[in-house]
Amino acid sequence: MATLANPTSDTNLTEPIAAKVHSGQRISSDDARHLWQHASDAELRELASVVRARFHPAHRATYMVMRIINYTNVCVAQCDYCAFYRLPGQDGGYVLPQEAVFAKLNELLALGGDLAAFNGGFNPHLPLDYYCDLFAAIRSRYGYSLEFYALTIAEFLYLADHAKLSYAEAAERFKAAGVRWITGGGAEVLTEEFRRRHSKFKYTVAEYFAAQRAILEAGLKTTATMVIGFDESLDERIEHLERTRAFQDEVAALDGGLQSFLCWTFKPYFTQLGGIEITTQEYLRHLALSRIYLDNIPRIRTSVLTQNAGALEGLRYGADDFDLPIEDEVTQKAGATISLDFERLLDHARALGFSPEYRHVAGTSANTAT
Ligand code: SF4
């Protein structure tokens, strides 16, 4: 990968970009490229903090306790960066019955969490009714004492196609089943070339955004995501940010559009693609660049799931929010480790000068969760 990053200082060019950021102007993609190549960590941190302060008090950070529920690992997409999936008929494939999902939700509530995110494979044997029945049963059983991110955009695309529904029709079906959120997961790096290299059965960038627009137009909420650390180039990373910002410009009028941006890092273990992990420092620099570039998305989230306590440094690099996850089989299968010692993680955030506050996404029947 050719992206990083022993930045070579070039203040002649960095200073005018810094001046733009300080005066509230938007930076260009060339500016972003230049910052990546020439700004020091301290400079990126400072500029990201300037943009962060437009949205959030300087020492405030928020977090959620959540679990990802991987309801099936059967998948036909065959992404080469995935250590989680089994092909249909392959040993080890599973589908969780409703009772198993409820047990996981009960455990989440017992641990003080109130957000579940569903993420599974493209399973050709699961009809749309499996999903709608499950989501309706969760809403009926738990009401609004917990919230759930029902699917990722990638799964939504597959299900809509599989059921021969338009994106608008599929969004309405899920909404009628009590769904309020479909996250921007499955984005990875949003360039057509990246998808051709690594996940050619996982939909195009154009389809991704068309589905996300339909989800917003149906009155559901959604988010932006990104994963780095595969073999993507700097240009591909910047293209992802560019497309995300442009999309948000178009959809912000739809109840705020993209509610947040979460970037995490590829875990290569046991995957076909393999490779080595990027460093936490590279992740933090990218987080800062994202905060500076995405001037129209209020919330930037840092990934404890893939960076553990190191992710909390991200609060100094422009992030304002993080998850404390209790489970995610997809990343755990590829090498992620999870700590349930929440107090240690929160103490780490406090030691960095932040006052972490629990951000409840559940507890109201109004569609106000963010
Ligand atoms: S990343 Fe998701 S879509 Fe791709 S193979 Fe794994 S489970 Fe399937």
C-alpha cells in the first residue's frame, strides 16, 4: 500500500490550507492529499480539533455500549477480506433463531447496553420474512428500551434484489416492521476499482448510494462508514471521502442525512487477502483528515472494536464518539479482541482530558436517536 506517511514538512503549502480550516472554509481533495503527505501529526490534530469544536464542546465525548449480532455467516458475496463467511452448504454455516437473538439482546441489556447492530452474510436461503418477522418481534418484545441498527446498506441491497423489490419498497417493508436505522456498513472503500479488486459481488458504489438515498427518503436513519488498511491508495481514500461529502451535501435536507461517520481498520488474519495491519498512528491521521474534510457530518466516531484503547486517542484527532462493543464475530474472526472492562477504557478517555457521557439511542418512541 502506498499511502503513508512519513510526512515531509512543507509549510509553504500547509499554512494556506490551515488558514482555510481556521476560517471555516472547505478544503479541496488536493488540500487533503497535501495534508496527508506533508502535515505533521500535531498539525493534523490541531486542525481536526478546530473542526470538531464547531460541532462539540472541546472536552465532551460520548459513547454507547453495543453489540453486533451476526445472525448468519452464510454468504455468497465472497469478499477476499472476510474471514467470517461460509458458502451455502459449507460446514460451519449458521442462522440464529429468534430465541438466540433475544438471549443476546438480554445479555446486552444486562451489561448496560441499549444498541444492537445486525450484520450478516448474503444468505440466499433467508427470505425477507425472516428479517421482517425478527425486527417486528424485537420491537414488540423490547419496545424502545433498546434500539437496533437493522442491517447494513450492503445487506439491504442484497435483500431488495433477492426479493425483487425496489430500494424504496424494501425500505418501506423494513420501516413497517419497526426498523428505524439501516447503517452505512458494507462501504469499505467506495471506489468502483476497489470493489472490482476485492468484492465484485457486493454492489457498485452507485448502487450503494442509490439505496442509501432511498433509505433516507423513506424516513429511516443512516450513517457513513469506511474501512482502511487493505491495499487502497491515498487517492482511493480521498475519493471515498469526496463521494461521502458530496452525497451528504445532497441529502442533508433529509432529516440531517448521514448522522455520523465511523472509520475502522481491516483485520487481515485468516482472510484470503491477508497482509499486515496498519498502525494506530496511521488510523489516527486518517481520522483527523476525515474530520477536517467531512465538514458537513456532525459526528465522527472512533473504533474501539479494531483499535482498542488506542482508538480513544482519536478523541484528540477529531473524533467525538465511540462504541464500547461486547461482540462482533466478523472482526473477531479476523483478529479483533474485545474488552468488557469498560471502566478501564473510560478511564483512558478521562486521562486524555475528556468527560465521556453515555449516549442513549434508545428509550423514546420518537425518531430522535442519533
Ligand atoms: S464481508 Fe459481508 S458480504 Fe463480504 S463475504 Fe463477508 S459476510 Fe459476505
